[in-house]
Amino acid sequence: MKNQIIEVKISDIKIGHRHRKDMGDVEDFALSIKENGLLQPIGITPKNELVFGERRLRAYRDVMRSETIPARIIDVPSILHCQFAENTMRKDFTVSERVAIVDALRSYKHGGDRRSKQIRNIDDDLTVDQAAKRADLGGKDGYARAKKVVEKGIPELVNAMDSNKLSIVAASELSKCEPDEQKSVLKKGAEHAKWYANRIRKQKNDVSTPEYETPQWLFDHLDQEFHFTLDAAALPENAKCETFFTPESDGLKQSWAGQTVWCNPPFSKHEIGDWVKKAYNESKNGATTVMLLPSAYKDYRWWKNCCVHGNIRFLHDYVRFRRHGEKTTAYLDVTVVIFGPDIIPGSAGAPIIKANVEAASTTPSTVA
């Protein structure tokens, strides 16, 4: 019964305990099946135990009210004893299905009387790594990443991995996000999702720090004075100006000439110096740029070489920032530095105080 596809009574299928809780919109999925057919059968053991395809099964059973469903018989002993070619595994099964096969292999290994004494003696030492390799997931690390997607990812993310639009690594990074954030990222297409996943990976490896979203009160206060026309370092979700550059369009490679620029750059030590140099150089081309910079970086060479030519405004208190994609906030000591052709270098008097700014914004103006 190797790799055999048959029509099975749904009532005969044993679902058992499943790790995945979010089945997504099963009704929409059922409609897709009606329109396009079932592209992949479910997988069951010869004893009708479900290996993979619970969402497909629920669509057939709960929405389509079907009594049977196409199923592929998964011959666990054959895979267990390497009698299933790895290239066949990759061709015949999606990534999420291969994750389920690894789980079935491990369950079968620990199944006691479900195996003969001879099989138990041969495979008592089977590890997750070995099972993952037999399922063509590369080993335990590949399995762990893919399993995280299956358990934490929304259905659209699992589908993007299964259809090879996203690699296992990229999908695994995105699975760390909240479901709403996953959905928002995936709506913008595979290329944006790849970039977003890479950004998460860089944050983890300290190549780039998380984006600190500009506090609205501070931006509004400075915008009243400068009337910004460009946000040079933004995400689509938090851009402060109608015209903005994202990491994909890369504001460092674009011209800022003639613009009045707001720039809250990445605070990573590996990147921020390039942004300061860019702002200073663009001031020679007519751009006025207002930047937020960490006050702790004043001993860096780029600060001494560039910021001394700017107008510096201090803030009275630590500023509360929200990290993009996170519920937590961070309090940072930042300084406003302004570059421009008409800017007078030096400090600009009294520090900016949030309470005073908010009080001024709520005080009704009077006309003499």
C-alpha cells in the first residue's frame, strides 16, 4: 500500500491530538476546493490514523458535508527503514506534510506493541534529527523551523511555505509575529515578506536594532516648524510623510535634494553613522534634515565629524518609543540634530519638554 491514494470514509478516520489550533477560514477553503478541486489528498496510516491534512478533512466534513475524502496511505515503516527515496518525499509531500510525517515516525517509534520486536530493536535509537532527514527536512533544525510555522503560522503563511513562495527559514521568522502582523505582511506579497523576515533575523543577530516608531507628539511639534515633505527611513505602517523611503527602496541610495526631511534612522551602531553622513552631505545639496539620534553616541567619530555642523536640540526627559511589531515600549535618551543650508550650528537653547509641547497644543489660540 505504498503511496497509494484511495477514497476513505471520513467517519473511519482517527484524528487524535493535533498541535495546530488555528484552522483559518475553513468555509473559504472549502469554496476553493469546490472551485479548484482538492490539490493534495490528506495522509493517513494503513490504520486510518490522520497524519496530515486536518484542515482539508474539516472542510470536507464540516462544510461540504462529504462522507468520503481522497487520502494517501503513508507507509510509516517504509519511511522508517529508508525505503522511501528522499527526492520522492520532496516531490510528493509539502513541507507541512513532511513535518507531520516526522511526528508520525516519532510516534511510531514510541508506539510499543505497534511494532514488531525486530523493528523495535533496529530503531530504538531513532532521533528527531534522523527522522527529519528521512522526511527530507535536512535534520532537526529544519524540522524545528518548519514545525514552528505549522504551529504558530496563520494558514496563509503555511501555504506560502508549502508552495515554495517562502523558504522554511523565512516562514519560521515570520511565525514569531502576531497573527495580525503575519496577515498584514503577507498581503504585501512574497518579496515584502522575504524582506520582513530578513529584518527580523537581523534584529535577532544584532545587525540591526528594532525600528523605534517616532512618537507622534514629537513629530507634530517639529513638523509645525519645518513642514516635512519626506520621511527618509520609514516602514509603510508608520511613515510620517506622504512621500517616504522604506528599507526596500533604501533612503541611503536616494536623493534628498530640495526636500525637508524627517529621519528617525535605525539605531544600530552598524548603520546609524551612514545615515548621519547622508543627512550632512544632503544638506550641501539643499536638503534640510531633522534627525533623532541616541544621545549616548556623542563620542562616535561620525558625531564629531558631522553633528558639530548641525543645530542640536536636547530633550528634557527620556522619550517613550514603541518598537514596531511589539507591544513593549522603550525609554530612550535622544537628541534632535538638524542639518541644512540655512542652519546655524550649535545648541538651540531650552530643551524640548513633552508636557510643555502637549500643553501648547491644547491651549486655544487667541486673536487680538
